[in-house]
Amino acid sequence: MVPTGYVLVLAAVLFLLGLVGVVLRRNVIIVMMSVELMLNGVNMTLIGFARARGEMFGQAFSFMIIALAAAEAAVGLAILVAIFRTRRTVNVDEISLMRH
Amino acid sequence: MDLLSQKTPLSQRRPFISSLMATIALLVPWLATSVAWATPQAAAAAKTAPAFNGALWTFYIFGALTIAGALLTITRRNPVTAALWLVFTLFATAGVYLSLHATFMAAIQVLVYAGAIMVLFMFVVMMVGNTERQEFGIMRGLFSKVVALGAIALLGWRLISLLMRQAPAKAAMVSDGYGSVHSMGGVLFREYLFPFEAISVLLLVAIVGAVVISRRSTEEKEEV
Amino acid sequence: MSFSLNPADFVHLAPVLFLTVWACLVLLASAIGGGHGRHYGLLAILGLILSGLGVALSWVQHVQPATDLFAGMMVVDRFALFLDMIFIIAGILTALVADAYLEEHRFTEGEFFALLLLSISGMMMMVHAGDLVMFVIGLETMSLAIYALVASWPGQRRSAEAGFKYFLMGAVASAFLLYGIALLYGVTGTTNLAKLAGVINGKAGEPLVLVGMFMILGAMGFKVALVPFHMWTPDAYEGAPTPVTGFMAAAVKAAGFGALLRLVAGLFSADAWTFGSTGWINIFWVLSVLTMTIGNISALRQNNVKRMLAYSSIAHAGYLLIGVVVVGLDPSQMGAVLFYVVAYAVTTLGAFAVVAWIGSRDVERTTLEDWYGVAKHHPAVALAMMLFLFSLGGLPPTAGFFAKFYLFKAALSFDSPQMLTLVLIAIANSVVSMYYYLRPIVAMYFREGASAPKPLTSFSVYWVLGITSALVLILGMAPDATLAWAAQALMGG
Amino acid sequence: MLLIAILAIPLVGAIAVALMPRKDEQGARHMGMVFTLLTFFVSLALIAGFKISDPGMQFEFSVPWVRSLGINFHVGIDGISLWLVLLATLLGPIVMLSTYKAIDTRVKEFVASLLILEMAMIGALVSLDLFVFYVFWEIMLVPMYLMIGVWGHGAKIYAALKFVLYTLVGSLVMLVAIIYVYVSHGAATGFYTFDYMVLTQSVWGEQAQIFLFLAFAIAFAIKVPMFPLHTWLPDAHTQAPTAGSVILAGVLLKMGTYGFIRFAIPLFPYGAAVWAPYISGLAVIGIIYGALVAYAQKDAKKLVAYSSVSHLGFVMLGLMAMNEAGVTGSLYQMLNHGISTGGLFLAIGMLYERRHTHELDQFGGLWRRMPVFAGMFMIIMLSSAGLPGLNGFVGEFLILVGAFTHHQGVAGTDLPIFIWHSRLMAGIAAIGVVLGAVYLLHLYQKLMFGPITQPKNADLDDASWREILTFAPLIVLIFAMGIYPKPFLERMEPAVKLFLKEYKVKYKASEGYTGQQPKQLASLSRSKYALPALSAPRAGIVAKTTMAGGKAVSPKVPKIVRPKIVPPKVVRPKIVRPKVRPRGGAAPAPRTPRKRISPEDMRRIRRQMQQRGRPPGRGGRGGAG
């Protein structure tokens, strides 16, 4: 029997580590991976709570979140590819065109 | 946070990566054995011998691995390494799920997350190639980073202390089938029927979106 | 726990499902018919009109609110139907503009319109959601489609970058939203909105609930671009293809506010919360002041019309938050905020249609200098733009004025100094906003252009301009019918 | 219906002109001329049909506009607005005539703007519904903005922007006050309406009146413009084209003073009394300041612009005297100012057409080259300076008399301080009259007398027939109003008397009343129009939403006060309510024309109301009987 509090704290740490990655990392792909970490934290929270309540809804929810994460990753990576394709000839330092 | 990064290029770091992969490979049988520990039957059996709480130990070990993996994921300079560590983390997470009797979710985690999604990531990492190009960054400047870190630390401190105090003290007893494919199917095709269907729209959007984004303009096509 | 699938549930949700199917049809058509110059926009519009008819029928036929479709996952009430109608109208107008715009700028069309339809069905799911699961799925369907649409300009790095920025921030916001939901679920044991509204009263003081609600609020604030979470807006609006920008400003904002209102009415405004120690309403009050003030002040120094309109949309989100405050105090005042949403959506669609109209062939003429002398060469369009700008600024006899007036009236009907202050701040903001709304007029009317612009010539854009300016005037001068509809559009009603 | 026609003709004209081909500039001018003249002639019917002895509203017309909010398109005129409407319709063709040469770019748009502006001005003058008034008030901004911005000169964009933003600040504050009035009146009576005739039957508490009056007064004072808020005016005037200046000076500025007399003072008499000393003080400062600054100007147009500040100070001073002489005088002075300052701007515009400058130094000795023009200019100038025998004198004299007996106006106080205050004000204002003569003569002398120093002035043409025709009606009016003011004054008088009587009654009723809610007075003579018969808000929307505030207040300390709405128990008499159309139902029953209800009926209805509804002790029928 795992105390629910432990699970939730673990999940929160995962979520926060993901957040730290999002905020601090400059590499886009790693930032996206950090988002995945955050989503995992959410999933673990849901599953932990579901376990504590002895019901399945939380798990079903986290199932949905996995699908959602997949869809998000697909779109995000597609945009990324599009950026790098258009950027090939451009200087890397000039990251954003839209700065005012 | 880039202190831990290594300057050596990817090609010379093969041995490390293969050792990482080996670790991941080792994890798999471990996971398999944890299933045996973590099932309710095992837990029930464990009652007779309270000296060893299998689920809790599984949780400790995989929890530690999860955190380690997550830390490594967000600190690696090379996206390939980071992705591998993420896979590692996801495996470890699956282990945690097992300790929570969420067997189906653990399987899905390995199959879909660690499998499919991470393949997507790796694919893009490889396709984009040179990592120097991938700089983007939401936060700019040291100051804003420090502020953000402080905010996160504050949030984390509040959140964790709250969770410690407020978490349900005692988990419910669950029946044999809890977390199994059967019980999951029961929820997914009853109460969650509509979301289950609706999520297909989401996936459709993802597919169409990916197609739209990666299309080239007609002119460009003519040139190519 | 007994559950039986009621086939009638599908009928209730027919407009949503139909739209999804139609999107697939558009995809199929474009797969067969090829990519360019085939006016798939018209096909999409046909689907939208049919779906709109369904919504209208549902509105008319509606006797009892259907609140428990698919085990409480979906809700069909007049509130949602009203918003559906806004999405559909916004979709039709966007498709009309896009039809000309995409052709000019060489997009591949079929998928674009399929995404447009899918995003609308996502929005519909979101406002029809009776459960946080569906809420999230709807939100994500909408968002992913919009990310893709923003980044859909082929070969334009600006568009892809805007899309990525938007995507990344949106993904983080989603993670927060989900975490908040997870916490709520943990404390209350349910994700059903109706059940939550009942349970949450007793749990008002629980810190975990608070944290969860804050996270949800923050994520929704991101979606509707409230001020601490608005950073993405100008970039995304500027980088996106203009019809998409218009769609974002009108429909996405409407959807976000619709969802926010559902949450506010369901969760935040529970009696124990309203004036509790946390004071949800006070939070919205502060957000409102911040959003409109910072939105307006940032808009002041924009030389790019598209960016200026982006900041103006932030400011309008601030005004709309007044409506949220009002609804939080008294849910029967929903009409005021819904009317504002309609008026703002119509006006901003018109304004962005003009922005889309004026550019040509890979060049978007969006700086003020590009607009010099437009009134001389294209007096009708300049007049329409002036109308839209006055409506955004809230001058009579336009929709924007009446909406603002109605909103202020709703706010002042609470005899409270706090609301009076809020309205006065909004008034001060209106004056500030007038300053920058006048700038395009100055450019169009008072300055001489070096050369005549060569705008889009397709009639579909003129159609949009005609329809939106007519609607702006109708909503401003004969708002009776819309007011009545908006007043009927109550949740669970 | 006559008023509707007067409103509709310019609007139709604007649309017609807008649809004309761009090339046909002369055609657009003629079309504008036709429509402004038509408006003017139709408006003459107002004089013909005006009942002199009737102090109340005439030519009333009301049709529900936004039913769910109780907004009616309610228009009507009385002796106060009659002449202002006529001034607006008269200046229309005159201005149109003056633009034949002056405006040569985008003529079509100019004529359309002018017509819309005319419509909006008339609309603001005749509307008897606060919402309608506000709409017209704001619509005035747009064409004026375009006129200054597109056809102006110099720093026109700055001037146009300043004009819009200044006016907008005030009017939005007024909007809040209007909404507050609407909401609180509705909450107190259960009858949600913007109708002026209904709202004037209520008085608000002292505190509320002070703030509400201030909110209205800021809007109007900016428009007038009163002394510290006047800075937009010189810019707008100088940069605007002649036509714009004439309309601005002629009618637009009157909107401010008209707003005071029509809305701010009758609705909030107590607030007016509280602020009156300050306002008249500012008015006097405006008189002197405007005159001195005008004298210092080197630019003819700016000089006239500052003279407006001075003249409108007189108008405000008379108005704030709140006695018959003062109010009548300021009404009369509004007309005078419209005519004479309008004329001055026209004249300066004609000089500008010839020389493209407003600099005083560029002129001189024009008398010899342009005797006819100089003669007409002199008459207008003297009228503006208040020469006895011309119209300006009558107005200024009345105002000074009124201001001198100011103390009798402010709620009948005879405290020495009020007496001395009023004497002081009148005394300083009298100095202003002298200063007025000084700067106007200075202007005339600079322009007309002396040697011709600039060679360009040596071959200027005298006034053309078109220009003479432009001036003719003004000059006729200057003499007519100066020599025989009776026809004008006798139509104003009953309305002014009624205005003052109601002011006193309502002042007494609101003195010492500190309630949050407005209370209704049953005893106002004009109340025969004030039946809630116009269009009650459709059952449901407003009433329900505003009465649904009955949620349980949480035990914790409320940060926002829940609406304190007493559920109105007033049962309104069934007879006078219109048939409420069932929503979404069949076609509405044809609207029967609103019945004039005889005093007997009125009494009966009021009795019914009292018997059925008024819960005793709500202080509803307090006030002075």
C-alpha cells in the first residue's frame, strides 16, 4: 500500500521539474519534452487520486491525457519542422522576427 | 542549468548512450516482476508478511528513478540524450503506476508514451539535426529566469507542503480487477464513451494540422 | 453507475457531430479535387450553414435543457447554443475572407478549411461540455487546430514562429489546466461540472481546491489573453494569416469566455466563494483592470495595424471580464456579456477582414504607412473600417457602443462603489483606446498615399465587409432581437 | 412627425449625396444645398405650429426603440429648444453656400458629413430620451472630426484628435451618470426608462445629485467650453475649415449650454445649486480670460475662437443665475452668438479664400478695396460686441440683469454672501462687455482700416453675390433680433418660467433628502407627458435581471455590496401600459398613436397609483406640493 501523499508529491515534483525545464531551457525540443514531463506529473496525480478513491475515473482521464499529449506532440513537432525548414538560410541569432 | 552539459559532440558519445539504452533494457524485466508484486493479490499476500511491502518498495525505487530521469532530461544539453532520459523517466513512471495498481495505464504508458510519442520526438530530433539551431527560449535574460525559478520554487513549496497535509490519509481498498483492462474498458465505454469518441477528433486535428503545417506553398513546390 | 446509451443524445449533439463529419468530407474533397483554387471555402460554408440550421432548430425546439447527455459529459442549453451560433457565424465570415485570401497567398486550401471546421467543433464541444474531460478535449481540439492554422502559411517563417510560440505557451497552459483539474478531482472525486458545483461549496476553504482553481483560472486566462498571460497574443496575431487572426480574435475569444463563464457560473461563483476570503470576484476585478489598462496602453504605440488590433483584443478581454464579474455576482445578467461577445466578434471580424483585404501576394500591408490614402481610392472600405474602429472604440450608433453601454448598465445595476470604480476605469480606458483607434482613420482619411494599394479584388471579402458592417449597425441601432436572445441564453436554460 | 421629418431630410440627403458619382462635385454641392434648404423650410413649420402659450413639449413624438431597456425614440421641442433647432437649420444652407468655393477636394464626402452633422445636432436638440440624446451627442463627433481632419489646415490631425478626445472624456462620464440615473430610477420605481419626461419627475438624494450633476456638467462644460476645459477650442477652430468653424461656433458649442438647461439642471437641481457659484465663477473667469487672450491674438480666427470662450462665459453666467432674466438672456445670447460668431467666421473664411492666411498683419486697409464686405463685417462685428440696437445687446443686458439678481435664483437665499457674490460676478462680467468691444474693434481696425501694407491686398475682389447672399440672412436677423426681440422672447418665456418653477419645486423637494433612491414627485406640471405609457420594458429581461439580486448574502464581510433593491411592489396601472408583444409571437399590434391624456384621467391614474402601489412611508410623494 503506497500512501497517497507520497504519490502526489512525486507527481508534483515531476510537474515542477517539467516546469523548470520549460522555463530554463532554450532548446525547443527539450522544452517540449519538459512539457511532456509536466503532463506526466498530471497523469500521476490523477492515478494517485484514483487509487486513493478506489475508482477508475482518474485513470480514464489520464488515458485521455496520453492521447492528448500525443496529439500535441504531433502538432508541435510539425511546427518545429516547418520553422527549421524555413530557417535554413537564416542566421541563428536572429531568433524572432517579431520583436517590438 | 547548462553546467552539466558536455561539449563533446554526439558522435563521440555513443558508449554513454548505449549504456543508457542498456539500462532501459534492464528496466523492462524489472517492470515485469513488479507486476507480480504490485497486483492486489500480491498485496493481499503481503499482509500475511508485513515485513515486506512490495508496492511501497516498488514505488520508492521507481519514484527515485523517475525523479532522477526527469532531472537528467531537463539538464542534458544534447536533445538525443535528453530524449533517452525522458524514455527512461516514462518507464520509471510506468513502474510507479504499477505500484498504484494501474496496470493498464502502466502498459499504455510504455506502449504509447515511451513508444510512440518518444519515437516522434526522436524522429524530429534527428531530422532537425544540428542542435545549435534549436534555440528558442521563452524566458530571456538571467533576471527573468531567476524570478521564474523563484516563483516555481514558491509554488513547489506551497504545493508539496499542501499535498503532504491534505492528501487523503487512507487509500480505499480496491478489488481484484482494479486498474485492469477490463475495468478500464468498463469506464471508457460507459461513462467516458463520448470523450473516447471525441478524442478521435482531436487526433484527426493533429493529423490534419501536421499535414497543413508541413505543406509547402504551391510556388515552392514548383521550384523544388 | 448504470449507464445506457440513449440514441437521442446523438440528435441533441447533431450540429457538433455533423460539423466534424463535414470536415472529413472537405478533406476528402480536397484529396480528390486537388489543392489550389478550388474554393473549398464554399463547401465549408455550406457545412457551417447546415450546422447553423441545426443549432437554430435546437434553439427553437428547445423546451427542456438537456444536461445529461452521455452520462453528463455534454450539456445542451441555450447558453451553449448561443455561443455555437457565434462560432458558426464567425466561421462563415472567416471562410469567406479566407477563400479570397488563401488564393491570393497561395495556400493549400482543403485542409485549411477542414481545420477551421474542426476547430469550430472543438469550440462547440468546449462550451457544451458538462464534464471537465470534455472541456479539456474540446479546448485542445480547438487549440491544436488553431496552432496549426496560425502556422499554416506556407514558406512564411513568421507564421511558423508565431504558431510555435503560441503552441508552446498553450501547451504549458494546458498542463496547468490539467493539473488544476486533477487537484479538483482529487478533492471532490468528480469532474462533472454540475456535481462539482454542488460539492465545491462545502470545500471552499480547502487549499488544494484553491490551488486547483487558480491553475484553471490561469490557463483560461491564457486562452482568452488576460493580462499576466497575454504575452503570446501580439506575436501570434501578427504572425498568423489574417483571416486566422480574425477568427482567433472573434471565435476563440468567444469560446474561451464561454468556457470561463461556465466555470465561473459553475465553480467560481458558488455562494460561499463570492465574497469569501479569497474573493473570486475581486480577482476578476483586478484582472479586468489590468487587462484593459495594459492592453490599451500597449496598443497606443503600435504602428502595425494587426498588432494594434491584437492589443485591442486584449483590452476587450478586459472589458469582457467586467461581464464575468457581473455574471459572478448575478448569473441572470449573462445577456450583457454575451451581447458584448457578439458585438465584439462581429466588429473584429470586419476589421480583420479589412486588414486581410488590403494585402496582396505574400505582402501584408499592415503598417499605418501602408494605409495612407486608402479612403481616396476605396472610400467604401475605408468607411467600413471607420465603422469597425468606432465600434471597437464604443462610439454610437455601432454595436460596440451598445455592447459597452449594456455591459456598464449591468455592472452599475449593482449598487456598489467597487463596480462603479470598475466602470470608471473602463471609461478612462475607452478614451485611451479611442486615441489609437483613430490612428488608422487618420492614415486612411487625413494622409495622402504615395501609391494606390492593390488589394484583394475577390467579391467574397466585400461580402464579408458588407455583412459585418450591416451587423455592426443593426446591433447598434436595433439590438432588440439580439438582446432578447442573449437574455434567454442562460446556463441550464 | 414634423421633427422626424426634419431629422430624416438631412440623413436622406447624406445618403443621396454619398451615392452620387465622385466626379460630379458641383452636383454634390447643389444636392447639399437642396437638402439643407429643404430642412430649413420644413423647420419653419415649427414656428408656424408652435403654440406660444404652451410651456411644455410640443410636436412630441415617441416610438419604442429598444423595448427591453425602455429606450424610446422620444423627441419634442419647447420654447427652449425651438430657436436652437431653427438656428441649426438656418446655418445649414448658409454654411453650404459658403463652401461652394472653399471646399474643392472630396466634395461629396464633405457635403455628406455636413448633412449628418446637421442631423445629429438637431437630434441632440430635440431628443427627450437620455439614451437618444447621448447617441446623437456622440454622432456629432464623427463628422466634425472628419471635417477638421480632412478639410482642415495646419496641425489638423492634432486638433481633430484633441477635439474628439476632450469631448469623449466628458461624454463617457456623462454616460455613466445616465446609466446610474436609469438604474437607480428603475430600481426605485420598477419602471426602467431613459425618458427625460419621466426622469425629471424624480429627485435624487443630495449626495447623488452633487455627483451626477458634476458628471453631466463635465461633459457639457467641455463642449461649451468653460474656462479650464476650453483648450481644444482654439485648435479646433483654427484648424477647421470655415464651414466647420461656423457650425462649431454656431450650434455645436450651444450643445453644452443647452445640455445644462435641458438635462443637468432640471434633473439635478440641488446639484446645480451647489455647483452654481463655482460655475458662475468659472464663467466670469472665462469671460475675462477669453477677452484678454482674444485681444492678444495675431491670428484672426484664433481671436474669434477666444471670443467664443468669452461669450459663452456670459451664457453660462446667465444660466447659473437661475432667474428669468438670466436664463432668458442666456438663451437669447446662445442665438446671438450663433449668428454673430458664425458670421465672423464666415467673413474670416472669405478673407482666407482670397489670401490663404488668417494673420492679422497680413491685412489692413481692406475697407477701401472691399467696401460692401467691410460694411457687412462691421454689422456682424458690432452685433458680437453688443452694440445697442443689435441683437447682442439684448442678450448681454438680460444676462447682466439676471446675474445681478443672482441671489434670488439660488433657491431663494437672501444671505448677504450670495448677494455680494452675484453683484461681484455681474460687475466683472460688465467689464467683460467692455473688453469684448475692445478686442472686436481691434480686430476690425487691423483688418479694415489703415493703409494697405501688403501688395496682395491691393487687388482683392469685393464680396460676390454668393457671399452677400450668405451674409444676408444673418444681417437681417441681427437687426430683427436687436430691434424687435419680442417674437423670440415670447416663445421662450413660458418655457423658461416653467423651467424655473420646476427648478424651485424640485430644489425644495431634494433639499435635505438623503435617500439612496430617487423619489418621485407627483406635482410637476409637465408630468402630463410623463406617463409610463411609452414603452415599459418588456417583462422579463430588465426587470428580472435587476430584481434577481436577492441571493443570500454570505455571512462574511461583503466586499461588494449586493444590489439593494427593494422588490418593487408598485403595480402600475394597466390602462396606460402598452400591449407588450409576446416574444417571438405574432406580428405586433399596430401601434396606436399615443393618446393625449386629459388632466382628469391623469388625476384618476395617479389616485390609482397611490392607492394600489405606494407602500406607505417610502417617501415617494414627499416634496413640495
